[in-house]
Amino acid sequence: MRIYLGGHLNFYHPQKDKWLEVELMQPTPLSVVLNHTNIPLGEVYLVVVNGELVDLDETMVSEESEVKLFPAVGGG
């Protein structure tokens, strides 16, 4: 599966890239995948899987999934 790391989330990619490739053998909760890739769940605000806005805690992903993660944006 592919995970897009929007905003500052690419900081958690080993090479600081925007896309992270993850191999899955079976459908897995997205929260478990993110924990294994060391992406803090508290940093993720919006989650889009295969073009659909989803709830991080209730989403299962598979090898064919394309996930896009975005942090909250703040400014002042």
C-alpha cells in the first residue's frame, strides 16, 4: 500500500519523502499500520483512503489501498 504524508508528516518517513510504501499480507487496521511505521496518530487530522474521507480508528486497509494523511494546519 501507499501512504501520502501531507504537511510536516513526511518528517516521520525515514528518508523524509512524501510517499511511504508499506507491504501488507492481509487487511489491517490503519491505526496498526501507522503505529508500525512510527507515525503518531495524534499528528493525523484528516485521512483519505482511495479518495474517500474516513475515520482513522475505524478504517481497514489492504495492499491495494492508497492512503493520504494530513495534519491539522494552524497559523497566526
